[in-house]
Amino acid sequence: MDQAAQAPSQVMPGSFADLAQKVSPAVVNITTTSVVSQPTGGPAFPEGSPFSDLFREFGFPGMPGGPGGPGAPEGMPGPAPQQRSNALGSGFVISADGFIVTNNHVIEGADQIEVEFYSGDTLPAEVVGTDPNTDVALLKVESDEAIPFVQFGNSDTARVGDWVLALGNPLGQGFSASSGIVSARNRELSGTYDDYLQTDAAINRGNSGGPLFNLQGEVIGVNTAILSPNGGSIGIGFSMASNVVSQVVDQLQEFGETRRGWLGVMIQDVTPEMSEAMGLSVEGGAMVTDVPEGPARDAGLQTGDVITSFAGTPVEDTRGLVRRVAEAPAGETAQVVVMRDGDELTLDVTLGRRETAQGGGTEATPDEPTESDVLGMSVTVLTPEMAAELGAPRDATGLVITGVDAEGPAAEKGLAAGDIITDVNQQTVTSLADLTARIDEAREAGRQSVLMLIRRGGEPLFVALPLGEAELAE
């Protein structure tokens, strides 16, 4: 932060033309192709799913029983030929030998990936590695000639008000530039390792994976998501900070996967009241609430310890500690300073690897309701079969919108059947109970809306959904 505070003030450029001309050759359009099963004349929803019932009820053209639909025998679905589905995104080259960075959601599930360069040339690309946690993917193309590339800048020096330039392929329109400023820093949206720059540079569908440049032509962010009530840009876009992306890319280049450090503790922020009650002489820190079997227990950490420093870096809060531990290589020995009973202790912890320590996703409770009406929409728990129907990975988790009240808040904000809700108020939701809990928490806190992260056609979209008056439980 000190370095950012001391950065020189920027002068408004008379034009972005020189900058755009300099960096455009390294920016690419990405087209992905996947093979899906599609019933003849209708959407890809097999018989028996809530979506096939929904479309039949409203007479979707081409569906059995709908206008123009084939008269399939009772209980017999129509044929399901293979159909190729295309998706568009953006990316940028980071080395002369053809390494390309984009978003994971741009290429997830793709059978073929084609990269189009500013020159108009196209090359096939292969996936080197992906990290869904930061939505980063690394691709590689082969070329006989050196490819123009750009370099990562230091996102920590970006200040609110700095000019930025976004390049990409918005709405499939080809190479396009938009300018704006950094409107906020250190945004945490839905992930453990989030560190987003917020910008008012126009970012739309298709910009995902594209670069956000500073005036020096350095990449300080990867355009990832927007906050929008209607799916279009309203001047609130989010770019994953380059200091996060570059570390992930280094690991993907070296290992083809991420290898984050793992301390093995449950932690919570230390409030001023807790600090006073414990007689701590330091502010901030992370209190250890549980020490399961793992590196921290082996090193002697205990419940009630307050971690004040990790690997020589002061710990301000739990978020900072989690990110700092993740950045440390697995297997590295790090010094952890803790306050225990008024004394300062220094412990040496040999870090484990988070990817091997983490368990599987949380499953919905078997006996909970299967569907619920809330905030003007009907939702149900996402199953592997539904995920496949909607073009999402079969192991995806969340809630699926199965219906929307035309006069309710969900419809007003542009939500639709088939949208997948993955997070509410920056917390993962995998069950109806999770959704209800997030809504209740927001109401108790006096909030007027909840922030939902949805996936629509593989693209992430944030929607602020009004709560309105509390609904009566049936």
C-alpha cells in the first residue's frame, strides 16, 4: 500500500491510440467449440427434467406437445443428435513462444479452442492448466514465428482514479477497446483468493479473459465479471488483479496445476473488543478457532492463538493470511508468530498442499425440500444431470432457477429459468437452506438487497436482487 500511495499522479492522456496500437497485437479472440446432445427442434433438456416440463407447459416450438413439435410416442423422447456449440471470449499472449492467459470459464468444457490474432491469423490452442478458484486458464499455441506479447504489471501500485484500457471481443464484435479508471481496489466477490480491481471501462460478455492495461501497457488485471441488472455493462466491471494471476500462471506453466500452501487452521478476524478482552498489544491478526490434524498442529499451534505474522509479513486479517499462505509454496517452512496468553511465540510450520488437503464439495441434505419459491423465482438444487443440460461441468454446485414470476423482483433484474446461482452475498450456496440463511442474514443486517453470482451460459454475472418484505413461510 505504501508503494501505491507514493505512485506518481497520472495525467489524462490526449488519446489512447498509441497505447492501443502498441498492445493490440498481443490481444486475442478465443472461440471454443463443444459437442452437446440436442433434441431435434427443441432445447437440450431430456424428458423428465424440470426444464423439459417448463418448456412443454408454455408450448416451446419444436418440443413434443408444443407448437410444431414432433408427435413422439408417449414416454419416448425424440432423437438426440450431436450438435456443435460455440462460445466466444478474449485473452492475451504473455510470451513470444505462445503462452496465452484467459478465464477458465471461457474454455471450460471445450473440445476445441481456436485463437484469432489481431493480424487475422488463427491457430489452435491447447490447455496447459486451469485454476477455477481464480478463474484463470493458461493456453499454448505453436507458431514458427515469435508472437507479440505483453507483460504483467504490479497491480498493487494501481490507485483509484488511475486510467486503464480494456481490450477484448465484446459480444462477438471482434477487437474492441474501452477506457475508464480504476474505481475501486481489493474487491472480494466470491472466492477465497479474490483480489479484484473494479473499473468503469465498458466490459461486456465476450470481454472475459481479456486484459486491463495501465498507461505503461502492462497488464494489471484480467477482465472477469460485471455487476449488472440486465446482463450489459453499466460501468461496474471486475478484473482479477495481475499479482494474483501472475502467480497462478507461473505455477500452471511449471506444473500444469496450482500448488498452494496449506497451514491447516480454522481462523476468524480479531475484533477490537476481542483484542481488548485478551489484552493484546497489537491490532489485527487472525484468531485460531480450531487446529485439525495437519501442519499447524504438528508445529504446535493451539486454539486461541492469535497469528500476527506469517513468513515475515504482518497479518492484518484472515483474508490476508489466507492469501499469503496460498502464495507460499507447498513444502516450504514458514515462521508463524502467535500471541498466546500474553506471550509472543515463533513457530516453524512446514506447509502442506491445499489442493490435496481440501475435501469434496458439500452435498445437499437428502431430506430438505427439493424446490422453493423465493424473491419471485423458483429454485432447486443443481444436479449433475441439470448441469450437463445447461452446459456446466457435471460436478458444478449451486441452485438452478426453474421459473420466474413475471411481476417479481427476479424478473425485473433479468434473471431467467436456467440461470445457476452459485454465491449469495459472497458465500457459496449449495442448498435451499444456504439460500434462505443468506437472505435472513441480509434482512437481519438491515440490507435492502442480496448480491447473487449467477452463471448463464458459462459466463459469471453479479445481480443485486431486492429483498422486499419478508415472505411468510408455508
